[in-house]
Amino acid sequence: MAAESGEVVRQLDVFVDRVGDLTTEELRELYDETFREPALADVQALAARLARGPATAADARAAVNSLAPVLDRLEAHRNPFSHVVRALCCALLTRVSHAGTP
């Protein structure tokens, strides 16, 4: 589990490095532009649902499956939020792997 947690931290560090020189307004604008698209707006609802309580392995697997195309899209556009989504996927995969789900 430590290796997966380390990857979560690494991805969040990369995100911070990528956006560290942005003003608060620029960061807010990047966020709004990123998650305004309907395909990416679902990430906010997914994160809110996962934040309400512990995710089961099935919930985590479903979340990773729904985040995969979002991650692909963000990476294709070299969007810094791809690192946040990747960190979330790593955390969710940790939940799946420790629940014994293949």
C-alpha cells in the first residue's frame, strides 16, 4: 500500500509543480475550463460521492473505469489536472487491490 500511496503523493506533487506559478484567479480559470465540459463535469459528482464515505471495491473499480477516459482526455491536452485524476485513480486502485478484486 505504501508504494501506491507514494504514487498518489508523487502525482499531487507534479500537479503542484505544474500550477505553482499560477495566480488564484488563473488556477480557478483553469479549473473552470477543465471541468466545464460535460464529460469532465462528471468527475466532480464522482469525487463528491466518494468523499461521502468509504468506497467498496466495486465502487472503486467503477470509479476507475469512469475516470480512465477522462484521464486520457486530460493527458492528451497536457492538462495539469491529469495528475490529480491519476492520483485519484491510484488511490482507488489501492482500494480495489486490497479488497482482493482482480
